[in-house]
Amino acid sequence: MEELRILSPTAILGYGFPVQSFEEGMRRNPHVIAVDAGSTDPGPYYLGAGISFTDRGAVKRDLEIILPAAIEKGIPVIIGSAGGSGGRPHLEWNIDIIKEIAEEKGLKFRMAVINAEIDKEYISKKLSEGKVQPLYPNQRLTENELKETGRIVGQMGVEPFLRALYEEVPVIVAGRAYDPAVFAAAAIQKGYDKGLALHLGKILECASIAAAPGSGSDSMIGYLGKDYFKVEPLNPIRKCTALSVAAHTLYEKTNPYILPGPGGVLDLTETEFIQESERMVRVRGSRFIPSEKYTVKLEGARKIGYRTLSIAGIRDPIMIAGIDEVISGVRDRVKDNFSSLKMDYFLDFKVYGRNGVMGALEPWTDIQSHELGIIIEAVARDQATANTICSFARSTMLHYGYKGRVATAGNLAFPYSPSDLEAGEVYTFSVYHIIEADDPAELFPIEIITVGGSDDLED
């Protein structure tokens, strides 16, 4: 089989790439340009609020380079997890950018739009049939939790992309998607091995992060053959090594050999990583094993309140030595002060310089730093209550009389005025489950629109 060439410009649309790297990729005459545009890494807020964690100007910059070059050469462009979280508002946000570019550049083309937002009535029906199961560490989904969840997306596999590819449109933009699916779909449509295609997609989804030195803001190209694939960075300062590619294969995975995804698992027990050249790695032996039941991961966000933060620093070695007692005392003081009002709130203190990153998992128990950074966080049902709790905790800690205290001024140094910052709405992942799907594409309807000129719905 002829090698299929897949160009990955950047790890996430909006993260950028050197123009020289992209142009080098175009000189390789890729058969498809694919790019992942989202992630759950930034947390549930962006899904719940319906906004992108990537900047609009940065996304537009990337697409202003990608779209004209691809359309001029007749190369399909596939975008997955549009707008960061892949819900309907995120999808529309990305579509608006594409329309704006088309108007400014004088482009006109057909585009497939794949929706990934799932109707809650459908999920409720499947839930009653026992076809919705939790992903660790979640518990069984309840009807009440489902009702309170504002937006739910499904992580589509390759099947909706295959249907869109059969429409022979130059651009496909999709909601929430399994990251490798964006890169693997065109290869699977042309008959290439599914396991190799998905494993290649797993590498290409993060572009040059799999290279050394790694970067999510640089381009990578993949070559897929009958029983192998190869990956190569497009910037001469980077190279792929067997170690770097193998290491990236384990990225975000709990099992080094079995990687679950929509409709099955990627089995890497017989995978080989071979150094093809100084900058290129060949991979073979990866297999896709279908599951008995096709399942799709659901991601849903529920609003739980409003947040207020206060950021401060501590330099007193006596206070640093007794920071646990200080925090405990401040908590007790806040609780006592508002006990009669029966306020429902969450109060937390993140201590950087001790265990601010790892929390209870931090193996170093002794504080090594001469200064600490404190983030006081209050979450409540309304912003006013969150403001009250944060303000009182901050002022109490500022003047708290801890054992051995010598200073007569405040205990905290504030880098900002105002010291308390309203962070707004707070969301949690209330749905993180898998759902059985009778048809792998049934949850993801496709629209075909014309971009540039008339935007009327065609199909």
C-alpha cells in the first residue's frame, strides 16, 4: 500500500506552530491535515460555561495558515473537539472563526459539522436500561445528577468522521472527539490497519510533544504503511527517538499495554519501536481489539456555586513552622463566626512551598522553603457568600496570633489590590461515564454547510 501521509500542525488548535514547520509539512504533500482542538485537562469549567480555553485570536491565527494552504492543494482538514470542550457552543464558536476566515480570504467550500452534545432524555433512557456505567472513580449516575448537569458531550470515535469523509467535503469540524480518531479516520476509510492508524493518531494528537526536545507548538508528520507507521518532526531542532515515541505512547494512560477507546482497545503488547533514522521512528505490531459492546465516554459538567480567591505570601519562619496550626485555627474561627447563619460553604487553603501541587500525595513532609505562597479559596452557592467567607478567612489569617509570633504587623503579603478576586462560576464533572451505543455514529448527527458565499444548510 502507498504510504498515507498525515500532517499534525500543533498539539491543540490555538497553541501555534512555526510557519516554517508547517510549510515543510506541506512540501511532503500530506493526504490529510488533522488537528485536535480540545481536552478535559483544563477542568470542567469550560464545558459547563460553554466557552473555549483557547484564545480566539490564537485559533484564528492557526486556521488562517492551515485552511488556505489545504484548500489550495485539495487536502482535507479535520478538526476534533472544537472550541476546547466540544459542546454545541464550542462548535459554533469554531465555525464562526472558520466563516470569518473564509470571508476575509475569499474562500468558499463545503464543510461537515458533527455535533457531540448529547440529549439528556436519551441518556436517561439508557440509564434506565442499565446501559450507562461509571468510569473510576465516579459512582453510578443518578437521575437527579443527570437533571442538574447542564451540558453533556460524547467522545466520538472514528465512525462519524468516516460518514463525513464519504461526503467528500474539504473541511470537517467536530465536537468532542477521541483524540486519535481525528487522525485515524482517513486512514481507516482507505483500508489501513485500524490498530496502527489509532496508535499513529495517539502520537500525532500532541504533534511534536513526542519528539526530543518536545513541543506542543510545533508540527509533526506521520507516514502509515501496510504494517507500520513512522513519525518525524518537521522542525530540524527536534528528532523522534524510540524512547521519546514509546514514552509518549504511555502519556495519560494507566496501563502501558491496553489503551481503551470508543468501541475497543488498542493492544500494544507486541508493539515495536525502531529507530529508522536519526530523526524518524518506525512502529509496528499495534493491534485494535473490538469490544463486545460499543461504548462512548460521556463528559458532563454541573454548576456547584461561585468562587472567591485571595493570594498571599508568608515570610515569617515562625509562622511557616506552625502553618498547619494556623490554618486549623483560621478554619475554626470562620466556622464559629458564621455558625448562627448556617452558611453552606467550602473553604480551602493551598500552600505552595509545602504541598500546593500534590496535596496529600506529597512525599516530602518537611517544609524546605523560606517562604510560602497561600491561596485561600471559598466556594458557596452565591458569589456574595463566597466573598464573605474568603474575606473573613483572609482577614483572620492576616492578623492571626499564632504561638511564638513576634511581628505586630500583618502576617500576609498581598501581591494584588484588591486582595480578594471573584473567580465566578464553579463547575464539577458530574458525568464521567460510558454509555452503550447501538450505532457508533447515532449520537453524532452531521450537517453539511457551505462556508463562504451562502451559508445555507445543504443536507
